[in-house]
Amino acid sequence: RAICWSLENRKLLLSKNPLNKHIIEIMMSKQTNLCVAADLTKTSEIIELVQKIHSFICALKLHIDIIEDFSWDFITSLQTLAQEHKFVLFEDRKFADIGKTMELQLNKGIYKISSWANMVTVHSVAGDATISTFREVVENQNTAMEGCLLIAELSTEGALTRDFYPKETVEFAKKYPNFVGGFICQKRCHDDPSFLYWTPGVNQEQRGDGAGQQWRSIQQAVTQDKNDIIIVGRAITSAQDVKAEAERYATAGWSSLISRSD
Ligand code: S5P
């Protein structure tokens, strides 16, 4: 039987996973599959960005460790905005160590990521035992965490996430369907509609940044490569009119998603 990939059809399946349930509700009510990568280094810049783009995003992706003036007031402000305007807080920490170290990096240090992030990225490189430790930590503690994405494939030139790597990553995810919401990938890396496929490397104008990043169009990312959610950074954050650009990406992303034939 053919799988139907429309969000409407996948809603029940996706809702079995707490993170995906949250995301799909936001996506459908706000009609957006745009996640903005807020790679800015000042808290005020991030807050200003969010104030402009909140209506167009389902998730706000952060690299908390690039911020120069981190504070708990900043986190509180983000949480208030996320609550009010309905988007999830996504810390792109790309955990990649032994389980115990990941646990410390998730819960401790300056940023106490698990106390505020709804989702994080995890590399599969260290094996699935580390993912299971991670899941136990999240399930046994009172955290903001709803789930994670596994990195199946990176967007950069020469990335080693090829050959068996995406496939084996999918195998890990299948073992923890309540915890792993989906993947960071370039092309949809699995035929299971109960996962969400998130893709960075999207830019309507440019094809590369001269530092290894590879960009392609929304059309390519969603229609051809069959991803669900586009992750867009500089194409929006460096635009003259950030709000208009976020709206343009959200509109194009959503129309590509809902007009996809499978
Ligand atoms: O393979 C990847 C995975 C990620 S999460 N390639 C990526 O570029 N990313 C992240 O997406 C990266 O860390 C950055 O925050 C964002 C892309 O930003 P842009 O400015 O290139 O759109």
C-alpha cells in the first residue's frame, strides 16, 4: 500500500511521538515548515529577530554556545515568545560523545540545555547505546526536552555521513521512536512517515558560503529531496528585510510541502 505523505494523513502517526505531536500541531495551525537558524551572537539580536519572524516559524534553532552575553533572562524571554507565538526551542548542540558525557553536557554547565530546549540534535557516530542513555536521562528527569533529531547526513562538502551512515542512523532511530522525532538529512533518508525530515542547506539565491556549506533551493529541498522542514539561517538573518524574507521562505516552503505528490 502506498504511503501517503501529506501532513493530514501523517498526523496520527506523528502524534505518537511527543516532539512530533507538538511540531505537527504548530505546522498545521501556522501553516509553516520553516525553522530559522538564529546564528547571531548577541541576545538582543536574537530577540529582535524573533519579534520579526515569529509568525512564520515552527521552530527556532539556536547555537547557544555562540552567544556572547548569555543570561537566564534571555531564556525566559525566548520561552515567553515561544509560548505566545507557538514555536519550539531547538538547541543544535550535535551531541557526539559517550552517554555519560552527553548527559553532563545536556544537564550541566552554563547553559543547562535540558532545562529549556524542547529538542536537540544528536550525532549517531557514537552508537545507539549513547542514544539510549540520553533517552533515559530525558525520560527520568523533569526537563523541557520532548525529543531529538539524529544527524543522518550533513550538508557540507566532503562530509563523511555517506555510504552506510544514513542507513545505520535510521536503524538507531527505529529503536527509539518515542524519543527520536526524525532526522537532519539532505535527502529524505527513510520511507517511514512517522518521522519528520529536517533539512539545512537552503538558500534561494546562493549555492555556497566558501566555507563548505552547500545550499540549494526550497524546491530542491522539499519537492525533489522530499524533506519536510527547511532550516534556513543566513538567507533570512542577513537579509535587508528580515521579516519579508522569512515570509517569502515560509510561503514557498509550505506550498512546496503541500503540493508534493507523495
Ligand atoms: O548538516 C548540517 C546540519 C545543520 S544542523 N548543516 C547545517 O548547516 N546545519 C545547521 O544549519 C548549521 O549549524 C547552521 O546553524 C544552519 C544553516 O545555516 P545557513 O546560514 O547555512 O542557512
